[in-house]
Amino acid sequence: MRNRRWFPALLFWLALTLTGCGEEDESGVFLKMTILDTGKSDCIVIEAGESVVVNDTADADDAAAICAFLDERGKTRIEYVILSHFDKDHIGSAADLLSRYEVGCVLMPDYEEDSEPYLSLMRAIAETDTAYERLQKDVSFSVEGVSFYVDAPRENDYENDNNYSLITCVINGENRFLLMGDAKKIRTEEFLSSAMARERYDLIKMPHHGNYTKNLETLFETAKPRYAVLTPDQERLRVEEETVELLDEYGCEAYYTDEGAVTVVSDGSQVQVSQP
């Protein structure tokens, strides 16, 4: 059953709009993050003020829906496209976005594949002359007062491609959001050694569509998130029982994108999460 949890967030959004809290102040800016409903795939659109950052681009057949979402908001430029890793359910629509919108920079892990989605991505980068960076070390940047910290893999080679995942921390004033890509045990362990793993987070986009690794418990001990978002298929085949138990143990309110897109609104001090 779908959870009808949109009304408090609507009131919150109206309050921000009417009081002018969409403008930057010392506590943060108006930030809206939408985790789209694209099936067992990831696409997260982050609106910081008037600017846009896209974290992952779902499958190839999701391009029309992603573009429609951006077009409805009048967006013609994407400041950054962050691709956590090169699985098709994370980069499938990247070439379409690069061809349709002006993109400031593409951030990606430092490895290559011979898959068609990856080759299409690299062709689009070349054809549009878009700047890109293969991350060998962590990077940070700011978009309209919202800070982004991208944690890069520590090793050059992993047996499981999911461990190449870039892990992105989004910081708006006092609010923090953690986007884990498809990080598995090894990659999560690497992140746990970073300073950003010792922060508290309002929301975590759970790794790998609901898969569980024991070291997630270590992360949750510090992060203590109020909300978690999972991106499974409708059968939730990858959502393991241990993941659900972990979320319950920490009193974390869970949202599943198979029930619809999840919208997160932040003014730098308060966070509201809603779903149709």
C-alpha cells in the first residue's frame, strides 16, 4: 500500500516559498532532491536554488521520463552529472542527457567498460565536448551554497564493479544527505575510514537497491538517519530482511521508489520527505 505522506511536506514547501527561504542564508538554501521512480535503477535530481545536479541516470529506457521531469522545471543546464559507477541501471540515460542539456562536468570513477551504455556515454562526452573527470581521489564542490563531497574508491581494481561506486554527501546548512550508489562491503568499509562517515545524516539513499552488508550497522551507529530511500524493483527482490531490520532498529522511516518518486525538501535546518 502506498503511504500518503505528502501533506506535511506540501505545507513545509509553501512556508519556504512564502517566507522567501528559497534564498541563500547562513543556514542553507532551498534544496529539493527527487529520487525518481525508475524501477530497479537510480536517478536522483538535486535542485540547489536554480541549479541542478544529477546523481546517476537510471536505465536507457528512462531517458524520456528524466528529461520530462527536468523540462517541467524549465531546466536547460545541469551543473554536474555524478555517475556512481558504470552499471547500465546507473548510466543508461547519461548519453541522452548530455545530448539534450548543457552539462558543466561529468564525474565518474576511474575504470572502463566495454558495455554499450558506457560506450554511448563516452561518445556523447566527445560529441558534446563536455568536461569530465575520472576520480582517483575525493573531490568537493559547491553549487549555490550547497556543498557536495564525492568519496572516490581507494583501489584500482575490484572483483565486483559495484565497489567502484562514488559515494556522494550533500550538505545544506545543518542538513546532510548520503547517496551510497551500489557500494558493497569493501566500498562501504573504505567510506567508513573517511571523515564524512563520522557525520550524522538526515537521509541515506541505501546501497544496491536494498542489499545488506554488516558494516552498514557501523555507519548507522554514527549517521543515525531519520529517513532512508531504497530503489528496488516492484518485487523488492534485492531488499534483504537484514536491511529492513536495520532500518527498524534505528527507527528510520523507509521510502521505496517502487511506490513512487520520493521528494526531499531542505532549508538548511529542517527536512521534509514526501511521496505521492
